Amino acid sequence: MAANDTVIKYRALVDQLRQQYMPDVSQLLAFSRGAAYDKWGYTLQEDFVNGWHQTGVAVITIKSTEPGGSARQWLVSGCLDVTRLDVVDKAGQSTLEHTGGINHIVYTVDQDPTTLRWYVTDETFDGAAC
């Protein structure tokens, strides 16, 4: 399913960009729009200003895909495992206040009516168990 593929590619790109010293935030536009783009664009810029970068990667396991509020929207639910990543400063010291876990997340994926491409437009950690 295109929505699921978009989520997987989006998460992989976030990891890739977050590992770079000077990420090209515009690359996020290939898979995201709206709140999702704004969130990670801001985070990547903040990491750069602080001299931080990510080590390791997050692993997304998709659990379900359900129709959203329109015919061009899907809600992709999954478990995001961030136990194998860290965000470190220039000296290699962790900047995270707590170690990551496995969190339930819901991605809103919308289809652009002009290009028919799918984009992650929002992501929400809803506190559900994984």
C-alpha cells in the first residue's frame, strides 16, 4: 500500500537527515507536508545549530492502516522503536533526557490531488501500548 510505503520512506529519511552534520531540510518535502514537515524541519535545524546529530536508527513496525477523514487520507498506526538511536553533541555525549523506548505512533498520510503522491502530514504519539 502506498501510504505504508510513504511512512517507511519518511522515517528512513528522517533518520538519514538527522545523522548528517548539515542536513538539507528540503529533502523532507519528498515524503512530508504540513505539521510533519514543520516538526522535522524545525528539529533538524535545531540539531544543526546545537551541533547535534543522531546515531543509530529508529525502526517502524506498521500495525494497521485505516481510512482517514477523506478518500485521500489514511491513518497508519505502528510501533516506533527508538531504543537503538541517540542524539549526541559534538563531544559524542547524549543529549536525550531519557532513553527512548517503543512508542505507538499514528501517521496521517494524505494524497496530493494533483500529483496523486502520498505525503505524511502529521504524526502523533498516542500513548497506546506496543
